[in-house]
Amino acid sequence: MAYLDFHSLDHPPHSPHLAPSDYHLFPGLKKELKGRHFSSDAEVIAAAETWLDGQYSDFFLSGLQKLEQRAKKCIELLGDYVE
């Protein structure tokens, strides 16, 4: 990943509050799917993929940058909860 200028960070052994999907992907996806009704898993998957495909690359880069900041904070706090 060095060619993308990403650097590997040590990851605490258990830190569910650092999952990038929880704080970066899911809020927007939940907003997109809210109130919609689906008749199959395939429809839900297609709607989620459509939403993800519609995001600009900056959206994903921003999520990775936020994850890096949160991971560093978690490491500094010795694994304590990171808001």
C-alpha cells in the first residue's frame, strides 16, 4: 500500500468502535435505505451497491483518513473508548 502513500498502523486487538463501516459508511447508507421496503436480500444488496457506487473517491479517502486519526487516538489512550 506504500504506492498509495498509506501506512500501516498497529491495530488494537479489540476495538469495535474503530470499524470504518460503523462510523463512515453506515450512517449515509442507513439514510439512503430508510423507509424503503425490499422483497429480497438481492434487492437490499443492489440498493447498497448502487449507493456505494455513487460515492466519490474522496468519500472513501476521507473515511480512511478519519480511521487513521481515530486509530492513533485509540493507541494514545491505550485502547480506551474513542468518541
